[in-house]
Amino acid sequence: MNLIDKLSKIFGAFPGVGPRQAKRFVYFLLSDKRGVTAGLREALALVEKKISRCKFCGRYFNGETKTDICAVCSDKSRDHSILMVVAKDFDFEAIEKSGAYNGFYFVLGGTIPILSDKPEERVRSKELSQEIKRRVPEGLKEIILALNANPEGENTTLYIEKLLTPFKSKDLKITVLGRGLSTGTELEYADPLTIKEALSGRKPER
């Protein structure tokens, strides 16, 4: 495999990028005269040094502060009684941007395909259980499952609901987003109003 094909294969592994688009990326970089290639090279070299994953919520953040806890998890003014479970960092960003939520988060790191035979390897289920145990003594009262309104999102919600069965009690409720998100909607593309409506209309798990 030559270098062009190797680079194309790497770009082709990105979500939503097909073979033809991957090849376009390669030729763009080869013909770049605006410094994009140099900037990309510099940024990639800094990723491992400057980007960290929060040890509590699991989202990626700029780690130049030499801490393993993100700004959201460090914010003591947020509502300690609610924890929202989302699939990816994109979802976290969309909800934060909406301004409709002031609690804490947990990022699963993905979703579970319907026919997956090893769901525990698709999401950070063990870490979620650990985070809930850590937050209960701090006043956690509600866990919101905020996953996409599509088949994978629904399947993931069902899996997490079963996972959280041991935590169910009169003092800790589990809810899902209410109406507002239409079937097939992905949180990262939802507008702020839709997110606010889904949050305000949340309901107990099925």
C-alpha cells in the first residue's frame, strides 16, 4: 500500500467519510498552499499533551491546567441532584449550549447497535456505575437518560435502564427525555428550544 492509499484509509476511518471523500482530503493536503497541512500536523502533535479525559464525566477537554477534572465537574455551583447520561461529547456540547440544564453529565462514549453481542464493550457502563456511587452521597436524586431518538439510542437506553436497576429507590429516580425530540433526531443536531422542551417534559423510565 502506497502512502496516498494509506492516508486515504486513515481518513476513511473517520465517521461519515467515504472512500472518495477520503481521497479528496489527501489530495487537498498534498496541494495545500494555505498552511492547513502544517497547522494540522502541529495540532495532532499536541493532542496527547493538551487534551485530557475527565475522570468523572468522561468527556474530553483542554487539559493544559494539569488537572484530570473538567471545568463542569469542578463547578460546585451546579445542581448536584441530577446527572445526565449522554452518548458523546457532541451531545454534551449541544445541551450545554442550550442553557436548559445546570446539572452534571456522564458521557458513555458511544451507543449500542441493536444486534451487538457485547454491549458492555460499546459504552462505559462500569465507569457509569462508579460515578453514580460516587455522586449518591453528594445528593444525587435523578439520573436523566438523554440518548438519541433512533434505534441505537433506544437500544442503549434499554441497556442502561437495566444496568441501573440496583440503584432504583424512592430517593433516586431514573428519567428519559420527553416529547420534543422526534423519532430519528440526534441530540447534537437539536436546536436549543427542542432540547429545553425535551428536558422539561422528561418522564420516568418505561
